[in-house]
Amino acid sequence: MKRFSAFLERKDRDNKDHLRTLGRLLSRAGFDVKDHLDHHEDPYLYIEKPIANNPIIESLEFGGIRLYTRGKDIISFRPQNREIAEPFGTAYLLDVQGMYKDLMKEDSGERSGKHLVRYIVEEVLNFFIVAAKAQERDEEDMDDDSLGKIIPGNNTGSDYSNQVSGDLRRNNTN
């Protein structure tokens, strides 16, 4: 009879193997991948933003993404400021199994494996590009938006708070 701890150890080992494989794949595609699979609580990979692939990515506020597993087959990623920091924001699914199933429906063989690698690399790269473009649009909107900006008015010397409270007192006495 197998122990529950043996099951958990195998699951953790399998998850680390999946992450290690993804790390090698992304590294060969030109990403700078930092291995934190020995992290005591939550093994992960840190992928730095690929500035060389697209200059717009350099303006991103975060430094990269944390790639990690949840459960048995769920691979997720989240933005992270630095290599040794906690991630923040929304977690995004890297649906490797879904990509594989879609490819197997279309084509089988070695070509589908190469397509899968390409799709995974494109998915990660597109996240950085889309995030940079969204950040750029947000910054443009902030520049165009008058809300949130302090617009100094002419100082006429009037004290409107006293005037309003005086008007309220007059109305309450009538």
C-alpha cells in the first residue's frame, strides 16, 4: 500500500520535471530563465522580460514572470518585479495540455511537437508584448485624462466653505 506522502513526492517531482522542461525550451528560444525549483515552498522559474525581442517590452514596470505549477497539470504564470520577489497581479494559465490536444487533432507526429514548442514560446512572448502595449495605452490615457490632476484655480480670496455653512445656518433658522 502506497503512502500519501509518496504520492505527493511524486507529484512534486513530476511538476519540477515539467517546469525544468519548459525552462530549457524557453531558454533555447532566447529567454533568460532563472531556476528556482529548489524553493522550499513553491518551486518556480523566473523568466526575465525579453528586451531584445521587442523594444516596447523594455518599458514594462515589472521585470519578468514567475512560471509555476498548481495541482497536477496546471501551469500558470504571474508578473514579478524581480527574480527574488513575490509575484503580483492576475495569474494566467499556460495551457500546454490544451495546445497539445489541439495540435494532435490537426496533425500528429514530430511536426506537432515542434509546433507546440513554437506556440508556447509565442504565448509567453505575446504576454510581454500585450502587457507593454496595455501599459503604454494606460500611460497615454493618464496624460489625456483631466481626472486625477490638480488644476490650480485663480485665488479670488473667497472662502466658500464659510459661505456654504452660513447659507445652511440661515436655511435652518427659517
